[in-house]
Amino acid sequence: MTIDSHFHQRNFMFQYANYGIWKVTYISPKTGERWSAGVTDLDLIERTKNTRFPKSDDLLKLLSICKNNTTKRKRGTKKNENI
């Protein structure tokens, strides 16, 4: 990853969801909006979460998965307010 890259590993949150599934959340550094997705590509998780300097291509692929699988939410809003 180069310093000029717009996407950084710190903009992603990784949470173990279930066997073979990681919940990945991308948080926009400018707006605070969040996009989440359940990712089953464990090779991609390995290349982004567990490396010191992940490649920009891998981060962009993870970003596109997050943005294409869910609707964006404003920072601090809950999906289900009745629960």
C-alpha cells in the first residue's frame, strides 16, 4: 500500500461472525457513513486484515464488496430501532 492511497486498513472493522464468515464494515473517513457485508472470501480477509501493509487492490475489492452488499447508513444510526 502506498502512502498516496485513499483507502487504509484503519477504515475497515473486522468482526468474526460465524464459521467462514467475517463481518466487514467500511467507515468513510470524510462522512462517517458505514457499509457492512458478510465476507466469505477468507483469502481476501487474510490479505487485508492480517498483513501489515495490505495492497490497495485488495482494499478496493473489499470496499466494493461492502458497498454493493448493503445500503449505506449514517454514523450512529441503528438499523432496527424497535429492538
